[in-house]
Amino acid sequence: MTHHRIAVIGGDGIGPEVVDAALGPIEACAAKHRFSLALERLPYGADHYLKTGETLPDDAFRRLRDDVDAIFLGALGDPRIPGNEHARDILLGLRFRLDLYINFRPVVLLHPDLTPLRAVADGRGRTGAGGERLIDFVIFRENTEGLYLAQGRSKGVGTPDEEQIAEDVNTAPKVGRIIRAAFEWAQAHGKARVTMADKSNAIPAHRLWQRLFAEVGVGYEGITGEHYYIDALAMQLIKRPAQFQVIVTNNMFGDILSDLGAALVGGLGIAASANLHPGRPGLFEPVHGSAPRHAGKGDANPVAAILTGALMLEQLGHADAARDLERAVREAIAAGVRTPDIGGNATTTEVARAIAQAL
């Protein structure tokens, strides 16, 4: 039997309860498919930071880098820490220090009644009552540079003439590798189109994306590369989301588009994500925030964390198990076992139990 070492960081707010609920069906799926997950729970989060002043110490980082196969992370953020220093050091620290340059976000409609575009779910006026995948695309978000590097300068802070300058960092090696990753995934999964979004008509730095997208795309026969300015793409995602298969873009635009994509298929409560660098342990986190006002109420949606677990299983080499877990999620949603955010009255635990039973 194959064994995988998984570091688990519950996080803040609803993070620990959602992670605990999600691990039940994830471990059940592993057992069904005859491999095991050795879970190591780590304490890092707001409570630990307030108690010790530690965010993510160097020895913990080295362990996460060298001694585990994947990191499963709950939501981070706590009102007791207004600056969210701990969240920035843990989440962005792991992304940058592990060079997890691919932020992979699938956008898949799990049930036709979840989308606010129900009347035009396929872009042509059909509702898809049979449950077809009318919205099914992935976003490749560059995860290690752009505006999120927080490079720039400040002048006259707190004065009427305050000036804040943020630098949008785009380098050929990092832009090239995320574009290549998108084309590689498209080729491996039988997709025919890769869409790149930038704002090169207004931001000269984005012309680098234009050049490299054209250069990289030439090497992938049978895959069409198409370009949209980011504002036009956002509009098209509302009008005809079914036309898109693979989208690749920069850090900030990817962040915005992935939340828009989540809204198209039911909200952040079902939105999964993975932070990846092939050959290194990945960081797997649901997209939703820590939602402190919902903590302890038992109504947080565990589906995003469970689908994030499916991404983890796939990256660990268990694609069949990942598809099985996704199937179980679909069946539970179709049966009406849903938390309040997607129109039901089930608890966090009840949803997780129903998904485990569907396995």
C-alpha cells in the first residue's frame, strides 16, 4: 500500500472545522482506493501566533519543504490580528519560498441549479436540466510575482499628498513557465483552446505576456491560443462561460477571475485550489476565507475543502480516487444535502458524512 505524508494546518475561523470535516471523506476515498494518508497536524495560525509570536518558524518550513508530500491548509485570517501578519507569512510565505508558481483553480458546475446563470447556463439559453457540465474550465494563475510581490514605495504617508507606488513585476522566465504549464495541462487533458488575459493595451509590461504566449503556443499543435483583455474576458465569462477551457493570466487578474468563476458555479463554499510546482510538495487550500462570524456554528460548507482534497489526491498520483471523490460530491449535492450558502439546511458534518457515504 502506498503511503503519503500530509501536513495539515487547520487555520483560523471556520478553517479547523471545515478541514476536520473534509478529512473524513478524503481519508475514506484513500482507503477505498488502497492507499493511505499519514496526517501530521501543525498548530500554525492565529491562536499560535498570539500565544507565541511565531508565524511559520524556519524549522517548520524546512519540514514542509523536505519531509511531506503535500500540505493541506484551512482558511487563514482573524480579526484579533488586523494586519493578518500570520496569514501573510504562512500562506504567501509558503507560496513564494516553495516557488509554488502555479495557482490552479478549476471552475466546474456541479449541478445546474447552483449557477446564477441558470437560464443561460450554456450560453445559448438552455438550462442543462440533465446536469451536463455547462461550465467547466480551469484557471492558471501566476503565483509568485506581479503586484503581489509588494514592491514599490510610499511618500508622504498620512498627508494630503500621500503617494503610493506599487510595481507590477513580470519576468520572462516566470511568465513563460506559467504559460507553458497551461498549455501542457491542456494537451494532457485533451483541451483545444488556451485563453490568455492581460491588459497590454494599457499596461506596457503586459506586452511580455503577449510575446511569450505567442512563442510558447507555437509548440502545441492542435491547441488554439486566444487572447482577451481582462475586462473583455470578465464580460465573456458572464455572457458565455461555456466557451472557455483553460485560462492563464497574472497573479492579480487570476485572483479576481477565480472568484468570479466561483460565483458562476455556486460560490466560494465549493471553490477548490492548489498551489503547485511539479516535483515539490503542493499546498492545497479551499478558496473561501476564514469567515470568523460563522466559526463554531456548524454551517460552513466543507465542499471546497473536500474538492481541494480531490486535487491533492490527483497530484499525489491517484486520478481515479480524485474523480471518485468528485462524483460523491456531485451525488450529495444532487440529493439536496447542502449547507445554507448553496440553498440547503444541512450542517458541515452532515454534508461531509453524506459525501463519505456516497463513496
